[in-house]
Amino acid sequence: MSTVKQLLRSKGNQVWTVTPRHTVYEAISIMAEKNVGSLLVMDGGKLAGIVTERHYARNVILKGKSSPKTLVGDIMDKKVVCARSTETIDGCMDLMTRRRVRHLPVLEKGELIGIVSIGDVVKSIIDDQNFIIGQLEHYIGGEARVN
């Protein structure tokens, strides 16, 4: 069973961040430039929150606010759901489903080491399933491999 740490090894552990003092416009610009759907909000080297495209849509656009004048700290989610690096991919899928989140910052010994998205988790699950299917096909065909 794959773990988050293994997933980060294959996908990388790049994390894009802003501070609570950045404007929402700056945050959305970074998301567009980096082609990501969320940014972690860091304050004094500590994880302070997360801001996503959904936060922007619901807390700026729909409320008639201006993104160049609104601060990230005013719309970010301060209760960040995180995963441990030792968590299984299936455990992440369960956590994301139960808590209704699409992005999980990953912590190891209290330190931020990466982030995984629902897309990363689904891809990992599909890759694992394809590997198992391949192994079963080889076994059924009489070409069992020992790994």
C-alpha cells in the first residue's frame, strides 16, 4: 500500500505559498502562473491556513469584494486538514472525502514537506490498480513475477 511519502517522492514536494498579508489578487495570479488550485498560507514560517480557488469564488466574487483590496488572511481557511507522511493513499482519499477537501498539506514531525491534491491521490490509486492488474494478468498467463 502506497504512502504519502512515496507519492511525494514521485510527484515532487514543491509547495507554493503566500502570507496572510498578500492580496487575493496576488494569490490568484500565483495560482494561475503555477497552474495550481490552492496555496498554503505561511506566517512566520508556520502553516497559518490554506486559500483555494473555491475560497476566492465564494468569499470574494460572490460577496462583491475586490480581489486587489481583499487580503488572503480575510478569506483563507484557518482550520487546515493535514496528512502525515506515513498516511496511506487510501487513508488520504478517506480523509479528503470525509472532510470535503481537495488539498492536503503533508507534515512530517510537525514540518511541512509537501502537498497532495485529490488528483494526485486518484492518479496514485489508478497506478496501483494498474500494477496489480498487470501482476494478475502475468500470474494467470503463467508468468508470475516475484517482486
